[in-house]
Amino acid sequence: MKPSSRLACALLTGALATSALVAPASAGPTVLRDDQLKDLAVTPVLGRGYSLATNTFQSICLTDFPKTKASYNFHYKFEQIESDGSRKSDTEVGGSAEYGGGGLGFKANVKVSGSTQVIDNKTYHNHYILVTTTVDSYYSSIDESKARISDAARELLTSNDVPGFFDACGMYYIRSIGRNAQFISVFNYKTESSERDVSFEAKLDAELKGWGQRAKVDVETKGSIAQEASSKYLTITSTALGLGKDEKASLIAYDLDTFRNAIKDAFISMQQEDTGMVTSIEVVPWVENADFQRVLKLQESKPGADGKTISPYAQKRILNQNGEFLAEVDRVTRAKLNVYYKAKQCRARIDLDFKVDGQFRPELANASVLNHRSGAKTPLATLDGVLAPDKIEQLFTEYRNFLYGTATAEDPGAVTCVRDLLDAGITTRSHREIESCNKVEQQFAVISAQLIDENCMPKLAP
């Protein structure tokens, strides 16, 4: 099948769509700190393809590459937590880390409880200390002098199926990754007085700071602090984020000795180069990869539409622009088809779960559903209204009109645009010079059926 036919057929397939990022088509390396990096359902990997136009990860198309040695930043924080949740820094060594997962957006499952508690008919006051250990890793990158494109992706290029290569590998690949790992613990001790025991906290701080040392801690606390900790009902609640698997590691802590061992094991696990929550990635256009250029073998010169020759450098710039455009066409097509299928399934779910003989069950007359993005409430009746059969059919009509147009010069459709672009030469003519593509590009920003996208499948609000 010819590349133009194969790509036109690919536009007919449906898949989940994601929001697009806007970036210059001719841009070089780009560093991303996008919210999608926090999605645990996707896996950023060195050498994996990426599309800026669709904000999606593609196949891994680089292989046999060594990696540069990663560097690490270590942060330690010991601070007081009041019963109302407010913080008061007590001691800080190197940098800063935020309670509840730092800049990652994740919340540690550690909470402060009430300020008092009755034990054996005695009233005790709770006091909290937050201990945060953070490791940032960076400079883990591909050594591109020894990296090569995988055999399957290479075959697409040697057969001149450039659109197929970009479909599989994206317009960019991941060259480097930054990561963050944290070990967060909340210490809770109790006193009969409402005042904090500053002496005990100082001993505790000294004991914890010695976790990475072989010598004795300067302050002689080891014997007495264990007894004090027991008398003060010391408890430890810990949460680890982004740690690697270590067969010998134990992160279970029930006293100070086991906590010291746990934090040492966590620190070792944090230093594995492929572990940690991904905080940033650097993506590079394929057209700037030496192996890609070698395999593609663009001609030294090629005639353009005006008869003038186009240098290989200019061809690469045009190819990059057109690749991003084709990815955007594919994204919009998939988005429109996806919302149609989601609407049909949502319609069936409402009819099956919430209605009897075409009417809402009496107890659901005033029910609402949760917005999956914002958490707001939407009346179930409102969602039911936008899922009327004629409105669902209209969604399919919008999809077909975008893909095939309305048989007029003003609305040629995406398939015509893709065919015209590939026939004109994906490396010699920019999509901006193709009239049919200009018409299609004007429809990229159209947002359709947002209510359906954010509320389906329906989940009743409490």
C-alpha cells in the first residue's frame, strides 16, 4: 500500500485523544514539564517516540544505546508540624522539599490527627515532626554517538514510508529524563503537657541525621532515646514515592533503629538511574538525529513547485512541519470519532443503570454525576439531554465532514488534504502551501461535546 493510501486509511481508525501542545514545527530540543508526566498510566522511556502535536508517547524506535551517568541532588528536612497542619522549620540541610510530594503533585498518605488523646484515663497532647528525604536525578541521557534506529523503524525509512515512521515513532524522541524520589515520614509523639518536648526533638534529630554515618552520633542519645520514644508513644508513618525495586530493601519502620535502616535502604533505591517519578523530559526532533538523516538519505537537491532546487536542509525543515501537521490531523480525527463512541456507550449506560421504561428511577430524579476532570457536579438530566439520539448522530456527521468534507472547495476534508500534501511531496511542499490543508487546519481548534468528554462514563455524585 502506498504511504498516501496507508495514512488516509489510518485516519479512519479510532483511539483516545489527548490535548495538543503548541510549539514551532521547526523547533529543536524541547524540555517538557507537562502534567501528563505525572500520569502513572504512561511510561516515558529513553529512546521512545513522542509527538508534540498530540502530546502522546509513541513506540521505542532507538535501540542499542548506552546512557550517560546520572547526577543526583540530595535534600533532607526536619520540621515541626502543628496539630492544625501548619509547619515550622526546625532544621534544614540542603535545598528544600515540600510536604506531600514536593512539586510532583502527589499527596503522601500521612495526616495529623486531633491535638489530644486519652490513654489509660490520661490526656495526652499529640506533637508531629515531618522528616523528608528527597533525591533528584538528572543528566541521564542517550549517548547518541552509539545509538541506532531499531530495525523495524529503519525499514520504514529505507522504503521511503516517512509518514509511517512518524506514525510509529512520533516526530520527536526522548533524549533525557529527570526524576524525583522521596521518602516522607511523620513522627507522632505524645506528652502530658501541651508544650513540645524540645529536648526530645533535638535528640531525635541528632539520631536521624546519623543514618548515613558509621561512627557514633556526637550526641549520646542512643540508649536513652529509645526509652523516651517508648514512653512518649512514638509512632512513625511513612510514604515512599518513586523508589526502585531492591530485593534486600526493607522500608518497614516500627522504631528508630528500623527507621534508620529503612531510610538507608530508601536512599539506595532512590539512586537507581531508572527509578523515580518523572519530572521532566527532553525531546529532540528526529530530523536532527544523525542516524535518521543517514538512513533517510535525502537527495542533495530536489526541484520544488517553482522549479528551483531545495537543499536537504530545507527538505528536513519542511518534513518536520508536515509531520507535525499530519499528527495533528490524526489527533483531531481520532478525537471526533472517540467522542462519538463514548457518547453511544454513555447513552447505553444511562439507559441500563438509571432508567426504567425510558424514565429515570424515582430516587434519581434530582441526581447529579461527577465531572471526571474538575470534580464538579452535573445534573444527570442535563447529561441525558446532550445524549439524545439525534445529537449523537450529529457527532458522527461532524466526524465524517471533517474527514471527507462536504464535497465543496470550501470544505475539502482531511483525506483530500493528506492526499494533496503527499502527492505534492512531503519533503518539498509545506502544508501551508496546500489550499485544501489550510481549510482543514481552521477546524483544529473546534472543541466538541466537552460535556460528554468530561462526564462520561457517568458516576453518581454523593
